[in-house]
Amino acid sequence: MNPHILNNRLKELRARNNLTQAQLAEAVGVTRKTINTVENRVFIPSTVLALKLAKALDVSVEELFSLEEE
């Protein structure tokens, strides 16, 4: 398993909550660009940011992020 390949459901769960990238960014204290780069798997969020995102979307971290299987 490659720990650098992190899948996420951020875009899907953000849409389910009717949030824009900017709204979610404001809720967790980052920029809209940060949300965009996480959604597009360009940036791997810190543990703190992952926890904040999960809380803002009312899901567990495991529902939001998963490691890609080889």
C-alpha cells in the first residue's frame, strides 16, 4: 500500500451538504484553494485539517478519507 495515495470523498460530501468550496474553507479556517487542492488529490491535509473537515461535514475521518489499495 502506498501511503501517499489518499482518496477522498470531499467533493461529494461537500455537495451533499450544499456547501461551496469557499463556505467549507471558511468553516475550517483555510482558503478555498486549499479545499480545491484536497479535492483534487494535489494536497494531503494534516491530521488537524482532516478532523476539521470531517466534523464540518458531519462524517468520520474514515468516511471522508481512505488509502488507495495497490
